[in-house]
Amino acid sequence: MTLDELNQSPPHAFIAALGGLFEHSPWVAERVAALRPFASIDALHAAMCEAVATAGEGPQMALIRAHPQLAGKAAIRGELTESSTNEQRGAGLDQCSPEEFAEITRLNAEYDTRFGFPFILAVKGHTRASILANMRARINHERDAEIAEALKQIERIARFRLEALLS
């Protein structure tokens, strides 16, 4: 698919094509469909990020909570979206040693207990070691800082997915 095709598609097709960029949150694509045409991928991504930024705390927290834990139960059960599965596999999370898996599981639980939402990291370009380092460092942040970081990581994930879709 090209950006021109996306710009010219009916609203329902636009939303269907972009509905998964922000995990289980097609409302983001719905909010920008009427703003077409977009001159570039950058403009489309910026509009979608602005839709999230102006959505308010309720929709933002729902978006954050829609993300799966890294190497969590959903991954083990094969319940991740295709994008999440590929992203986690690309970072080697499907090849964790028992020790790495145990630490990720522990950190996921601690993080979720502390913040009330899953740890989110755009894992493209990361290794298991760098993911673990991020988890260890971020668990000590303040909640507001982690909400902002989670939204920033979600924007990065959406950008990678958008580029893959329109490549």
C-alpha cells in the first residue's frame, strides 16, 4: 500500500489499514481520517500522535494498557497481534534463557504493580540485554514520567509499523 492509496481510500478502509498501528486502538485512525490527504508519512504519523496527545487521560491509559507485556503470558499463549509477535521475535524475546525469562517476568510484575500498566518499549533495534537494562532503569521512575515514556514508546512503535505498512 502507498500513502496515495491510503489517502484516496474510503474512511472505513483507511481505518482498517491503520487501526492496528496503535495497539488495539483503531480510534486513533478514526480521529485522523477526515484530515486527509497527508503529504507524507511524517505528516500522517504526526497527526496520529497529536490525536493521542489530545485524547485525554482515559483514552491514553486505555491505549497504554492495550499493550502486551514483553515476553508475557499472551506471548506464551500465542495471543499477541502479528505485529507484536514479530517485534518481540525480532528482539530475540522468543529465545530467552530461563534466567532472562525469569527476570523479565519478575520485572513485568513489579512494573505493573508499581505503575498499573505494562512496561512498553519499542523493541526494534534492541537486544534481550538492552531490554532488561531498560526495564531495570525505568522501574525506578516516577509514575508521570513513565506514562510519558510509555506514550513516547507507543509513538515509536506506531512509526515502525507505519513504515512497514507503507514500504
